[in-house]
Amino acid sequence: MAEYTVPTPVAPAGPELEPVPVAACDVCRALAQEREKARADGHRLAVRSCNAVIAGHPHGRADRT
């Protein structure tokens, strides 16, 4: 007779943390605004793209609060 095993439940994926734009940077500020518009319009790929650019923008981690 085959043994029955209970599948291990998988935790639902929670919201990912997003990069925080540097307050004094015009580029970061524009990307944050674009990200919020994309989010409001339901464009998830555009939100992810903005997050990637903000995260890669050349500011030191110490500047991000």
C-alpha cells in the first residue's frame, strides 16, 4: 500500500521591499513618481523597472535612509 504524505504548505509571497530614492536627487525623485503612476495604472513591469533603476542609481548605501 502506498504511503500518503501531507504536502508542506508554502507561505504566500509577501510584498517585496522597494528601494528608497535619495531625497535630494532629481533622478530618484522622478523615478519614484513614475513608479507610483505605473503602480496606479496597474503596470507591474514598469514598477519593477523603476525599482531596478532606483536600486542601481549611483548613490552610496549610506545616503539611503
